Amino acid sequence: MNFVICHYSEIALKGGNRSFFERKLVENIKKSINSEFVLDIKKISGRILIVLNDGVIKSEIEESLKRVFGISNFLFCIKTKPTIEDISRELTLILEKEKFKTFRITAKRSEKNTPNTSQQINEQVGANIFNHFKDISVNLENPDINCFVEIVSGSAYISIKKIQGLNGLPVGTGGKVVLMLSGGIDSPVAGFMAMSRGLNVILVHFHTYPETSQNSIEKVKEISKILSKYQPRTKLYLVPFAKIQKQIFLSINPKLRVIFYRRLMFKIAQEIAKKEKALGIVTGESIGQVASQTLENINAIQNGIAMPIIRPLICYHKDDIIEKARQIKTFDISILPHDDCCSRFLPKHPEIRAKIEDVLAEEKKLNIDLMIKEALNEIEKPFSFI
Ligand code: ATP
Ligand code: MG
């Protein structure tokens, strides 16, 4: 049998809520990994233990666990009795397959009533390994191989590789939000960051098909597929926006068009959020990045929205956003060309310091409630990505 021990850091700090966070993490791990390989998943003393069957494809499990928020790190382990002899013997078998000059033992106990302290395990197992292999030495600072020994629930779990996890909080522990997802670089990153804080993210994309081609929809579906790997189940709402855009084009001062496109998007996103029992709206806005994202314009756009608007990237530099987009693997799709529905019918000089009074006065020219109602009626059943 194979074992994986998952560690979590931040959720261990959550006091009375701890078991809620742990249950959610177990649930999310179950949903993320191929159940064919899994015999059991359970919580054991501040860790999560996954028992895998012999046919397991470890790389597949590794890829899945690397995408579960809440895991700080994880180790593929073998299990043995917690005696110095057993640990030394099993570790020797593992190390015989490896090439190394330096090593260290890093033992940890979850219970204090075991026969040996962590330090005794480090020293005595270390001495046995040192005596068994030729030409090796201990290096505590920067060893070729770090041998992890964890004594948990009466057993020893041994591994020579600790794999970094995503950290953060398990998705779903923070409730639901909707993400305004464009085909660009920023909004997928914003969604990823919202998930990292335990938020379950429902995706909403506004498109102008059939006035423009379908490529923004295809892009957004691809991006949604990638984002869906970081949370158990992902819904994508596609909202037809061409009619609204036309109404704005016909009635609104050209300088304020983008502001109005955005205001309508927010209002519709808010209605979808209410329907989904989501409590906030996430966007990829970043101060000063484009003309519509001055503080004045952000203010004019959000005016009238009653729920919290979460802007994870608000003070991020574009280079950092791009790096993050590369890490989560949305970048290559985001940079493909698409028809951005907001760059249609743009005046040469859009307003960059919109005043709320002007915007509200201008808005009287539109029947906003009807526009929202019609748009909501046109939305089809959301796509589901599992
Ligand atoms: P992105 O790279 O996310 O497209 P951007 O730098 O292009 O962002 P804007 O086009 O000003 O910035 O959009 C700001 C935010 O408004 C986006 O991050 C996104 O949250 C939202 N948004 C823009 N266009 C759409 C759309 N068609 N559908 C849904 N949300 C959108
Ligand atoms: Mg954009």
C-alpha cells in the first residue's frame, strides 16, 4: 500500500472552526483525486492521511493534490512500525535506490507518548544510515536527501520528498462569490486568488455573440476548464451583452460608454450572485491599468452595487499578474486574440475621471431595470465543469 500525508498550516489555526475546515479539506481532496486509486482518506492528528492502492499512478495524484487549496505540503510515504530498527530498515531500502552524498533525518511526532523523541530518531536512525552506506555524511542545512519520518497514530510514515502545496484555505469554507471573467489575463488570476481564500467561485462572462465571433466564448470556456481544476465544481454563466451594448451606444454620451458597459455588467453579476446565494463580486481590476480603472471610474462603476466587490489584483503590477497567470496556466489562452466586448464602439477619448452625478444623470436615459431583466431572461443554463 501507498500512503500520502498532507499537511495544512493556516487551517490548523482556526480554533473552534478547525474541524469544519478539516472536513472541507478532506471533501475537496476526495473530489480532486481519482477515486479508482483511493482506499481511504481520513484525518489523523493534524494531518490528512490518504491510503492508495498498489495500482496508483503517483504523478496523477501529485498533480491533483498540487491544486487543492489548504494543503501546505504533502509526502508520498511508506508505513512501518515506529521503532528505530523498523524505520532504519525501511529507510535503507528506499535510499538504496537513490544516489546521494549527504543526508539528514527530519523526524516529527504528533503524540508525545512514543518510545523515542524526535531527536532520538534523528540521531539513531541517522547513525544506522550513516553506517550502512559508504562515503556519505550528514548535512543539516542543505542535504542531497532529506528523510522525513513522521510518527502518527502508532505508526511511522517515511518519505524522502516533500511536495509543496498551494496553501491557502479549502475552497468552500468562505462561501460563494461570482467572478466577472473576461477573456483577458487578469480576471482568471483574480478568480484563482479568490479561491485561495476559500471562496467558491461562480464564473460570469459577458459576450457580444453573434455581433462578434464566438472566440471570446471559446476562450472563456478553456479558461474555466483550467480554473475548475482548483475547485470541486465550477459553473459558468454566459450572458448575451450585444443588445445592452447597442442600447448604451444609442443613448449614452460616447465618453461614458465603457463606464455604462461596466455598470450594467456589475448589476447583472449582482443579480446572478443573489440567485446563486453568493455574497460578493470578484473582478480583475487593477488601479491605473487601463483608462476605465482610475479610482474615479471604479467609483462611478461600482456606485449602486450593494454587495462587496473583491479586487484581488487592485495593487498588483502587470508583470506579477502575468507571472501568476503563467503559474496557473491560463496565460497562454488569455493572450490569444479575441473580440473584447467592451472595446467595441469606443470613442477616441473615453472619460477617465467620471463623476457619479454625471453618470447618474446620464443613466436616466436608459430603462435599466428592463435591460437587466431582459438580459437575465436570455441567460441559458450555466455550463458545469467538474
Ligand atoms: P482582464 O485581463 O481580466 O480582461 P483588463 O485589464 O482587460 O482585465 P478591463 O477590460 O478594464 O481590464 O476589465 C476589468 C474587469 O472587468 C475584468 O478584470 C473583469 O473582471 C471584468 N470584465 C471585463 N470584461 C468582461 C466580460 N466581457 N465579461 C465579464 N467580466 C468582464
Ligand atoms: Mg479585458
